[in-house]
Amino acid sequence: MLMLKHLAHSARAVRLLLVLAIIMYLCAPLRGPPEQCLCWSNGGLDADILDDALKEFGASPPTSEDSPWALFHALIGTGGDLPIVGGKTVLDWLLEETSWTSHPDAAVSPLIQCNENDVIFRSGEAFGAGSIVEGHFGQGLYAIVCAAGVDPSTQLVRVPPDGDRVPLAAMVRTLEWRAHSGAELSYAVPVFLVAGRTTWTNRFGESMSLDGVVQSLMHSEKTEVACFGTHWRIALAWADAAPSRVRLSAKTQRRVRTELDRELAEIRSVQGGDGMFNLSAVNQQGSSPAIGLEESVAFQAHSLEWIVVAIPGGSDHEWVDRAMAALIHHQKAGGERLSYGTRCHAARAIRLYRDRLCAEGKHASDPSHHRSTTDIAAPE
């Protein structure tokens, strides 16, 4: 009899525990996520995957022995300044040290050329073989002003021959002065949108305008510009993004948005089941080399750079989730076999998407992942 009573009490206790468990389960959404929880699920991509990928990228910072081109890409991938050997930062090295003195690997010094009309980064050919400065017109300023967020009106740069300091804005003025309708402007347009004037006169005496430059960009042949046309699309995404958009006429704004919608539909149409975009389907350059891992990952990273900015708010992100997951997977698989530039562009795409998800309330913002000069430890 005592045993039967004991069993009855045990059964009631089990039922009570089950009821309490059900109540806790049903009420769990009301409590909200834990304060430090950074995981969300949308289309199979967890936000902590993005954070882990950024941590992995930050584990291999550049050094002062890297070319200026590599250091520009470090700024693009990091989204801000970062330390290098000797306690200096990338911006210190580019704008305070090598800007007016000799780079260790340079056949020609300094990094910047300065005369009556020009304050500009030297071209790769002028700087010396094997130590590239800019691969494209305006690339250096794009990395510093647009990717790293440096204000050219307050940032100073030392110029030859004596190391005098001038505002970085002087280099923006030179970029405007050299720009013309026939130039490849994919890197320059974002700089103009952020820090350029509304109107100016170039070195040929032509009247230029911000609106006209964007329209000129739209008329350019997108498949014949930087990185299979992806920088052409990145520039359009910059033109469509606030506050850049308010600097353009309503007509140009509409044209840019229409073109971006067309480009989004095109890139989505060539996405494979694995999430990767088919470069062969969009590459119209008959003389292009064979497409391998490097080319595929580079195209995926560059494409996502403009896609995550251009997708309308509130739209379906599932296909972008799959594309981002594929990028991270192939980046991990490629490792050091991928070029540093490709890894930097991948990091920028991941960071832009992570930041967008934070802004849309789909990803808790973790202060430990916000960029600053102390986020990454300098190598010994």
C-alpha cells in the first residue's frame, strides 16, 4: 500500500514537472533572447557565422612590408584603421610615413606625387614593379574615404618633398581635376558622392557635375571595367544609398534604382543551387582566363558587396543568405590560396551584411566586433 501511494505521488510530480516545462516553453518568447545571444536564424544562415568569419579575417593583419595596394585592401576588409608592425597603423603608414618618404620595396619614392595641380597616389607603373599602389583610378581614396570612413576635410597627409601636411581633401580635388567622361570612374564615383563637390572644372576645361559623372558611369560598358563589372555595380549602389542619393537629381535617382533592380534580377538568375553566382554566365569578355576558385570567390565577394547595399528594405533575403553562406564556405576552403585582395573583399561583404542585419534588428550588435585601431593585435 505504501508503495502504491509512493508511485501515485511520483506520477503527480512527473505531471507537474511536465506542465511547468510546457508553461516555460510557451512563455520563453516573452522573455526575449539572452543579452549576449548573437544567433538568429533566417534561411539557414546564423549571424554568428558572419562574426566568426570576420574574426578569422582579422587574425591575419597586414604588415608594413605589404604593398600599398594590399594596405588599401586591408582598409576595405576591416572597415577602419588597424595596427601594423611597430605600433603604427595602416593610415599612419600610408599618410604619414610612405606618403613622402621611401617605401622599403619601392623603386621610386615617395608614395604620393605632388606638384602645382596634383596631390595624388602614384600609379603602379611609376611606383615600381612588384609593389602596386592603385590598380584602378581612385582606388586608394575609395579605401580611405569610403571603406574606412575617413573625413578628408579633417585628415591630414604629408606630401613631398619636405613632409608638409595638407588636408586629404586636396587629393579629392585632384581626383575631380583628373576625371573625365571617358575615364573608368567606378572607384572615383563613391569618393565624389561622399566628399566631392556638386560641380567643378576638370583639367581639360570641361564643366563637370556629380549628377553628370553618375550618368556617365551608367553609360559605360559594365563588362569592361574593374573585376568583371562588379565595381561598376558597387558605384551604383553607393549612388542609390542615403545620404548619397539626396545629392543627385530625381531623374538620376530613378535611373540608378531602375538599373540596380535590373542588375539584382540578373545576378539572382545566375545563382546556383549551392548559392554561388555563375561567373561564366555573366562574363562576356572572350579573352578572360579560365575561371577557377580564385575568380569564382572574388566574383562572389565583389558581387555581394553591392548586393547587400542594393537590396530593398524588407525584401526577401533568403537568396542573399545562401550566397553569403557559400562565400564563407569557399573562403574557408580556399584559405591562403585565395589572394589577399579577394579575402579583403569577402570580409567587406560579410561586414556590410552583418551591419545591415543589425540595422534591421535581425542581429544583436556585439561591441567586440566594432572596428577600431585596437580591435586587432599588431603582429610582434
